[in-house]
Amino acid sequence: MRNKLFVVGVGPGGADQLTSTARETIRRAGCVVAAPRHRALAGGHPNVIALGKFEETFAAVDAALDRNSVAVLVSGDAGVFSLLPLLKKRFPGDDLEVIPGVSSLQSLCAAARETWIDAVVLSGHGRDLGEAKVLDATDQNRKTIFFCGPQWNPRRLCRLLADWDMHHLRLTVGERLSYGDQRLSRGSPAELAAREYDDLSLVLIENPSPWSAPQARPRDDDFLRADVPMTRETVRSAILDELRLRRDSTLWDLGAGTGSVTVAAALFCADGRVCAVEKNPAAAALIARNVKKFHRHNVALYEGDNAAVLPSLPRPTHVFVGGSGPELPELLRAVAALGEGIRVVVSAVAFKTYAAAAENLAGAGFHDFDAVQVAVGRAKKIGGTLIMAAQNPVTIFSAFTAGIQKEGR
């Protein structure tokens, strides 16, 4: 059996935050792996490997374990955004021991005199973190703690929150935590966006009035209305059922109208995104208002003709065509050309749309064609009595772009 591999949490960086157990583990290890900013915490150890590119560093650790025990120093605590998961994956058969340390989020909250047990914790340090996820977390939680990095520095975070008019948030930026030149900056996003910060800072974001997403699909009365056609809630629910969205789906809503399908889909696809395309300026403005009303940070609005906008959109997993005209066959061919497995749904009221949707979605570019007609009647008072007033029936066509396996319904 090889020598032991230690993963040592060294705290936020100050030597006085290094625990006695961590200090003794470093002293007794045959080899220490440390990033340049942690080199001093190795205490003059004679055998130190500089932490660089992961594969090169891990190869050096692999060779060192045949001769001696190895202590890998990680910032803060090993359980909070550290190398621990990668080390466990790279050295699955080795005897690995974790030495806990003081996390930088603890240091930030201690300096701010706040608790962190009720906070949502995110990291933009070396991670591909989308803006929508950041906005949702800060918008919907009383406390969010954000680990910054070169790509997600405090200025970018503050500017993002300010751009979304989140002026009610109170931010605390912690720089150089645990060091002699530690600095805390407090204020609103707009106030703090004008300053410069150390990239490796942490930000505590406090929201006195977090927004709660609705637990059910939105009703028609929930939307802002104008002289713009809207897909009614019963039909909208049927469309969403046919779309079969996932939490991480990317949906194109082509001809988005008031944005009712856009918003309902975006509420479900919390980890995905919705691209709403609308050529009518008044309708596009209404979509923007409804998106803001429902706090949907994962919606991107594109104003213009469908065909002109399509090349600038990210590849979808799902496509809904709610507003189209003669360009429908061209739109469906363009979607089919994107490759296999895209779920496509088209709603139709006019016979011309029926014909175009059926001919194309049942054609060579698609598989698993289906159609469902929704006919809705609603109670209406006429004189002193109630009758069922019929609404226009809507046919919902669906298929997958070619290559998908036919699935049971």
C-alpha cells in the first residue's frame, strides 16, 4: 500500500488561521503541494511541489506517493469549492485523509457579524457560472455568498445586479480575508460597482425581500396585457405538456406574443434558458415587462423576424412556434438542419398553418409526429343564465428532429 495523501484546509490565508493539526500534518508530510500564495504556510518545508496545471501536479503527486506521504494544501476548508473532488477521482485507491480548515466564507461572515448557515453559496472562481443562476440566487434568497475569481470579480457581480435594478440588495465585499490588510466594503450594487477589488474576494449579498416563484403555472390574469394575442392558459398548459421540457432545457419561442409561453417555460427551466423571438415592437416591449414581472433572468429577448434572428440563437433542445406565417416551412427546415433530437412543437389555428405543420413535421426531417387538438369551452353569462361559450380550437403539432428514437406515449 502506498503512503498517505492528506488534503489540508489551510484557512483563508493568514498564518494565524492555520489549525494546529494542519500545521503538524504539513510538518510531518514527506512532500507538500502548495499554490504560490500558500507557500509561506509550508513553514520552510524542504520538499515543496508548486501547484500548477492539475494534470502535471497530479502526476508529480502520484510519483511522490511511492516515496513519502503527501500533503496537498487547499484554500479555506477542503469541503468548500476545493480540489478534494478531483483528488478523490484521480487517486481513488489511495489512503486519503482530509484535515479541515477555516473556510473563507466563515471569515467573511465573522467579519460582517452574520451567520452563514442560511445562505446559498455560489462560486465563480474557475467555474462556468451563468448570469441567470447568480441573479436567481440573489433574487430569491435572503443571503447569498459568492466566491469571486478573475472571470467573476466583485465589479462584474455588482454591475450585473445594478443593471437588473436590484438596488434593494445590501452587499459586503470581503478582500484579503484574515490578512493584515483585510478590507470590508458595504453598500448597494450601484455604489460598489465603481470600485476596484482583489479578484479573490468574497461577497455577502443580503436581500430583505426575496421573491418567491409561483408554485403553479401562471394564470392568464397574472400577465400584463395589451392589444397583443396571447395563448390562453388551458392551451398554454397543453403546449407545455407537449414540449416535455427539462429543468436545463434551451427553448426557442418563435413568435412569442405577450410572452406567456416564454414565462411559463422559463419558470420550469430554472437551470436552462428561453430565447423569445418577436418582430412586433409593441409585443416585444410587453414580453420584456412580463419577463421582469416574473423575475425571469433566464430569458433572452430577440426583436426581429424569426428567420433573421435564428442564426444568432444558441442551439436549442426544444422549439415552440406560436406565431408564424408563410415562413413556417423555412423555419422548420432550419430547425431540422440543426441535428437530431430537438423537440419541436407548433400551435395552429388557421388551415394554412395546419397544412404546413403537418406536411413538414411528418416529413423526412422529423420523427415521432403527433397532433393534438384542444377545444375549450368557458362559462359565459347571457342574460340571466350561464352557457358554455366555445373558443377557437387549437391544434398542437409535435415531432423530434430526425434521429430520435420513437418513444412510447
